[in-house]
Amino acid sequence: MTLVVGIPACAKILDEREQHQTPARYADAVVHGMDALPIMIPPMGEVQLGLLDHIDGLLVPGSPSNVHPNHYAGGESQTPDKHDPKRDATSLPLIRAAIARGIPVLAICRGIQELNVALGGTLIQQVHELPGKLDHRGGPGTLDQKYGPKHKIAVTGQLARIVGATEIVVNSLHGQAIDRPAPGLVVEALAPDGTIEAVSYPGAPGFVLGLQWHPEWRFSENPDSVAIFRAFGEACRTRKNVTRKAA
């Protein structure tokens, strides 16, 4: 019984032409970490809500772009050249509708920020400019260096049960982060500087997990990442079985 996982894409201009794309590593993690089929969801707005009838899970990926602060009353944008309004108009309603229907959601990097905003939370626009905060951006170097292990996080709740630990080491490639968690979201991991690294939504009808780091990067080499994608896959499979029996 094949699982289908939707991955919202970004809108980008390349060679003066709009392209819809997302890094291939997310699809690779869906295929090899979940034994599922990935389907890219073009950023075409709320019309894409119809796809929820045909997917078993929603994986909201990272992106260099930031959620526009208009969506969380965040004031003037501090990163005006790093927005993707078409993705905002697609991912935010998709997240809300998927959660309401009990479709499992795994939200990564920009995804955890979208999850928080979609449910009524706010964001820190530039974490590294706040006193006492680390610079969580990737920094210079090769991709392997940028996505390499950066710092420990303290883990609790559902995430701790998934990875079987209360402390793990993660990478870090983000300039923004959760400020005020949305109503219903529970913080499940913190960086040493107090930056929120993971949230869950215990009151949701299905699996919901947001992660600020990138577990999809070389996921098969990291036992914690393997466990996360396995848990997401199991949640998707459980929902598919329940839905099939109810039909």
C-alpha cells in the first residue's frame, strides 16, 4: 500500500522564468526513509488544498526565503529581498487544512516557522542580532561544512521518545526562528541559547512535528534522522489504514 507525501515547493525566478522547485534531498528522505512516494506541490495558492484528498502526509521543507511578517503582525520586514509570497499563500493554508484533517505533518526549518505562523504564532526575524543569541546561520564553507553538526539541543516529549534521547546534536542553517509559539504548540527542543528547535501539537488529530534543523541532510547517516522519518512514515501509514477502513 503506497504512501504519498506532498512537499510544497518554492517559486523562484531563474533565467527570467518562474520555476517551482525544492531541494531533491527531501524527496530522497521520503523515498528511502519512509518507503513513500513524494509529490511536489506547486505554489499556486489555496487551489492546492484539493491535493489533500490524495496525500497521506505533508512534509513542509526548508527554503532560503522567509515567511513575510504580514502573516504574523511582525512589523516591517528585516529581510525584504528574501520572501516568497506564493509559497506563503500555499503552505500556510495547506498546513492548517492538513492538521484539521488529521494528515501527518513534518515541518523542517522554514517549515517549522510556517507551522507556527499558520497556527497563530510569531517569529524572530533575525536571531543573530539579539543579545545572548548564537548565530544559527550556516556560515562559510562547503555544503558538508554548512550542514555539518553545529550544537546540542535539549529534547523532551514526543521527539525524545522518537530519538530515544534527551540530548542530540543537530546542524543549524537558519536566520529566523520561533518567537511566541502558537496556541496548542508545545516546545520539545531548545538550543543552548534558548532558541526553539522543535515543537509538537498534542491536541491535533494527527502527527505534527516541527524541527528547526535539517534532518533530511544525509539522513541515512544519522540515527536520529532515520528515527524521525521512520516515525513520520509510521504516522502516515496508520492514517492511511484508518482512512481506508472507514471508506
